[in-house]
Amino acid sequence: MKSKSSEGLVEKIRHGDKYAFEILFNQYYSKLCLFSNTYLNSLDLAHDVVQDVFIKIWDNRESFYIKQSLKAYLYQAVRNQSINSLQKNKRKQKLENRFQKRIEILKSVNEIDQPIFSTEELTEKVWKLVDELPERRRTIFTLYRKHGLSYKEIAEVLGIARKTVENQMGKSLQFLRDKLDL
């Protein structure tokens, strides 16, 4: 159940009242960080997640409508953002593990025709190769990998079909695999 005070706060935020937003932030920030930390086991990541939630609220304030209690909304938003952060970190860890396994296999079989790169060196090489991609492909790749946008979000930002984003990402990844011989 929504309280009258939270309805008023939401209404003020929707109309761009920075003071109301500051009240909301100060009232919930610490509690939400502790809550996020129960998912992430990292206060630094939890702070980032909660800040991201508040940034999204402010950026989308004109459409900030709450159908449940404000408190429940905030906790649900932080929970979802925390889970998204975990999934993103798992994907990154999975890629790093695949890379390390590949290195171990190459070392054990002595099939090394070219030098083995550290993760940082490989990342640097990948981004140099990304610069060689056609502009639209490079933009899509960067929005996905550097900025963490979903295919759907990229499609909305660029005004193209989600399928186009999928196809362009596939071509980008194939280009990188071919150039890196992975």
C-alpha cells in the first residue's frame, strides 16, 4: 500500500524536484546498499548498483509511476539490478576462464605459433581490432560490450531492428575470432 507521503515524493520527483529526489536518496541509499550487498558480496559493487538505480529513476523521472509501495519498488529495482550485475560478471568470468583454458591447452600441446597474451593484452588487441569494424558494427559492439546495453536497448537507441543488432554482433564476433584465431 502506498503512503500519501511517498505518493507526494514520487509526484515531486516526476516534476523534477531535486530536493524531493535528494530526500528519497538519503532515506534509502544506505539500506539499499546493504540489501544489494547480500546478493553481490561486495559493498563497492552494491554502491554502484544502487547509484545506477537512482540514476535511472532521475533520468526517467517523467515516467516514474509507482503501482506498489515506494519502498517495495526500490528494493525490487535494486534486486533486479543486482542480479543483472551478477549475470554480467558471470559472463565476463566465463570468457576469461575459456581464454585461460585455451592458453593451457596451447601450452600443453606446444602449438604456440604466436605469443600468448595476458588478459589485458588480449583486451587491448580486441579493442584495436574493434576499431577496424565498420562504423555501425563498431557502435553496436561498443554499446553492448562497454556500456552493457541489451540487444533490445541497442536497437531502440539506434532505431534499428533487434535482429539487425544480433546479426551485426555475430559478424563482429566472427571477425574477432578470425583475426585472433580463437
